[in-house]
Amino acid sequence: MSGHSKWANIKHKKSKMDAQRGKIFTKVAREITVAVRSGGNADPTGNMRLKLALQKAKEANLPNDNVQRAIQKGLGAAEGVNYEELTYEGYGPAGVAIMVEAMTDNRNRTAGEIRHLFSKYGGNLGETGCVNWMFAKKGLLVIEKTATRLTEEDLMLLALEAGAEDFKADDEDSYEIITAPEDFTAVQDMLAEHKIPTAVAEISMLPQNTIDLQGDDISKTLKLMEMLEDHDDVQEVYTNADFPDEGE
């Protein structure tokens, strides 16, 4: 098992709980604003980052008024904070690699708080570049096996024909499709055309190799990851840890 879909599924389950509490609204709105600003337009057909941000907004049930305000901020029609995008790299329990993507209006404050979280929960913040070589930016789509009537072979052929790089069926409950970032939309559209729902659909930083966790390292790593995810300035957290089923 690659471990990709395990952390992605854990993260998405947590996002659903956060959405119920409204906790994720600010982060998604911030992502929309930055996506519009960095892409130079508010057209999701020509701005993949915005398309993915709007998809997150839909999943989180972000009110349309909030979406429109975030878009207007990105277009410069409304006064707003200018967020700086930063990546923090470090190690967790058992030496697992962790990457943190953040948006902040105060890099010194955020760096200090992220460093504190790593230290408090059994990890340590490293230098820039210490772990990013272990990851590659890829599209990740996870499909529950019960969500489609297609055979494994038929689904794999459809995915590969649509431009997927890899198709994994190792997990007993789900299929995992990996794409190059530029082919993500084509594969996602193919699944939509065949009415195949995805449990996870995101552009992610996937590890080239994973580390199997055992014993207390499972709960310790999950705690560190969750505390990093909970930080107001953090947008995404990635790891090369592979969580066994009981860790979910």
C-alpha cells in the first residue's frame, strides 16, 4: 500500500468535521483569494488552483456570499490582507518527513508557532529543502470500491486513457489514481462523466517512499499532523508516514 490515500482519507474525514464547525471556512476563503490573485482571473476553467479551491468550498458548504467576497478580494475589488505563501519542512516521530504549506500575514509569528508545534509533539522543524526532495506534486483521486460498478480493469483502462500515470488497487476498500498535475482535470472529468464519485480529489505532494509506523509512533504522528492542520495559517500538511488501518 502506497500510504497516499490513507493520510488523504484521514485528512478529509477531519476536514468534514471542521466544516461542520465552520472552522475550515476561513482557510478555504483564503485559498480562493490567493488562487484568484496568483492566477490573475476569477475563471475556474482557466485557473486550476481556483477550480480546486471552489471544489473545497463546495465540499465545506461555504456560503456563496463568502465565496464571492473571497473572489473580490483576490481581484483587488475589496481591501484585504496580502498573504505570503510559505512551506515549512521537518521531521516527526520515527523520523517521518513532514511538509507544511501555510499562508500568513506575519511570517515571524507563524514560523515560531510552527516550530513550537513540531517541538511540542515529538518532531523538529528542519531547514528549507531538508525533505521536499522526497515528495512530488501529483494529482490524487481516491475512489471507494463500493462507489462504482466498473471492474478494476475497466476503471484502470479508463483512467490510463484519460491520462493517469498510475492506478493502484492494493487497498481492500479503495482505488487510487495518480496523475501529473496538468492531467488531473481530464481524469477528474472522465470520472464525472461516468458518474463515479471520488472520496478524495486533490493536487497533493506525494511521497516517493513511505515509512511504516508502529506502536506509539502512530498516535504521536497523527497528533502532530492534526495540531499542524489546526493552525489557522496552515493550508495543507503532507507526510511520508504510512498509517496502518488501526491508526485511522
